[in-house]
Amino acid sequence: MIAVAVAVAALLAACSKGQKSSATEPSVASAPATLPPTTQATTTTTLPETTTTAAPETTTTTIAETTTAAPVVPVYPITGLPVTDPDIAARQTLVVKIDNSGPARPQSGLNEADMVFEEIVNDSLTRFAMIYQSLGDNVVGPVRSGRIQDIDLMGMYNHPLFAWSGGNATVTAAIRASDLVDIGPSRASVYYRSGDRKAPHNLYSSTQALWTQTTEDGVPPPPIWQFRPEGVAPQGSPSAGVDVELDIVDAGWRWDAEEGLYFRTTDGRPHNDALSGQVSTNNVVVLSMEYWAGISGSPDAQTIGTGEAWVFSGGSYAHGTWTRDDRLKPFTLTADDGTPILLTPGRTFVELPRGQFGVSFVEPLPA
């Protein structure tokens, strides 16, 4: 009987070693399985003038169940896409300030950035802050000056490299006193003037050249967004895109379901990148901003606080709020129902309009 019990125990142990938890549900440890006690029968043998009684013997076997957790797939911190190169995933963030005036178009590098911010600057113009971390290795430009508002906005990227053409004395002193790493032309000889444009719209570099300025303590940023898992539908209502007024600049985005991208227009015309055609992105995030008159004479977006948010992703539109209580932290996006707003893994373009005016989402076209 003991031999039978041990054989059963071995068989069950072998089966339990082959069990694995579901990859789609959290791992939960199961209670250990216990076989009913196996008891050897009492045997009594009577001999002449002698009686021997064997004591009952009990054997109990407990089988431990093993549980295997689903592996965690590492992703790039800004795009949420799976990591293909650990060295790139560990790379320091690079921020490049890019001109968006008429003579600066078409720019180079917009479609090669992990993320792009469009800010209002003086003279009612906008400027781009191109964020590179997992993507890059391309020409970027034309490079232009920075603003005081860049210090708070870029703090979330963990001491990013800051490529810019410079600024007035007030802005320059503030940038150099911050945790942004100044790699402008006065600090790094990695820029050149293009011969096909007039100054100041002709200063260029490349992400490859700019990353040669990586600092020893450079680290990647924290996760910037929350992304929806594969197979999960986009939040909100269907929408073909959005139109955003940034003072006198009109930015439009239209969803292309076949490409799975939003394509940009500026002032009603396709906005092209010199390297890769019409500017596109996987997500458009519109964050309502207060702009205060800054000490440098330029408007400064107040990116710490809270405000209205409109998020366009996967052909749908979700409305909610943004919050940010520390310049070292990313924006938190919360839908009107209190749930986190999840983006599509990929590139993101962030618009920072003045207040909520001039933001209009586009209903989907009739089928």
C-alpha cells in the first residue's frame, strides 16, 4: 500500500510541474493539494502462547503546485513599443528646439521623434520641441532658441540633452542653472549652416552628432504615458481628428484608418517633413494651457497644475483632464469617468493651445 501511495504522489507531482498560469491573468498561488492519508492495515498474528499486534502506520504525501508568472515585456519609455535594443532603451533623452515659422518649413526630423511638443512663443508663432530617445539617427533642424517654459516642461525627461541655438541673457542663465544639459552651439561644435536657406532658419545638426554629447550620469526617462494593451479598443467616441488654434497658427490632424496614423496640416495645407513627407503621428494629445508673461518677454506655458485634455488615438476621441504636480513628473491624463486615458503605443504629438478656445474635434465621416 505504501508503494501505491508513493506512485500516486509521484504521478501528481509530475502533473503539477507541467501547470502554468494564464498569460492574461494575474498569477495567483494555489493552496497546496493534499492526498487523503494512506493507512496500512493492522495485522494480528496468533502463535502458540504468543500474540503480536503491529501498530497502525500512516503515510501522508503533500504535493506543492508550481505557478509560472507571465513574462514582462520591456518597452521604450516614451513610445511604449517593445524594446529591441537594450542600449537604446538606456539612452539619455535628447530635446531639440525647432523653428516653425514659414521660412523654416519643411523642417527635418519631425517624423523621426518619439514625441513632439508644439508651444506658443512670442510674435504669436509656435515652436516645436522634438523629443528623441528610442528613435533618431537623422538630420534635425532648423534649430532655434529656447524659452523659460522649456525648463518646467522638459524636467520629466531626467536631465535631457538640450539642443538649441541659444537665447537672451535671462533665458540662457536660467537654462544653464537648470537640470537641462546645454549642448547649444556655444557648448558643442556639432552644428552647421545649410546653404539653401537664410539665417536664422538654417542651423542644423543630427541626432547622431548630438548624442555624442551624452553625459556620464545620463539616464533614460521614466514611462511618460500609459498605453492600451494589444486588442483593447481605443477609448471614447469615434472622431476623424481635431483642429487646434495656437494663436495665429492653425494645426489640423486627420485620422487615416488605413495607415493607422494622424496626418498634419498647418494653416490648411499639408505640413511636410523634408525627410519623410507629411507629418504624422500615432496619438494627438491636446492640453489646455495658461500662458503667463514670462520674465524673458515670451509667453510661458504653465505646465504644472491641471487643465482640460483632449486625446485622439486610434480614430477615437477621449475628453478629460491633465494634472502634473511636479516638473520632474510626466502629465497624468484622466478621462471624465475617472479612468486613465490610454494611448496607442507609438509616437505622440502634443499641442499646447492657449486655453480651451480654438479646439474642435472632427466627427467621423459618414460610412
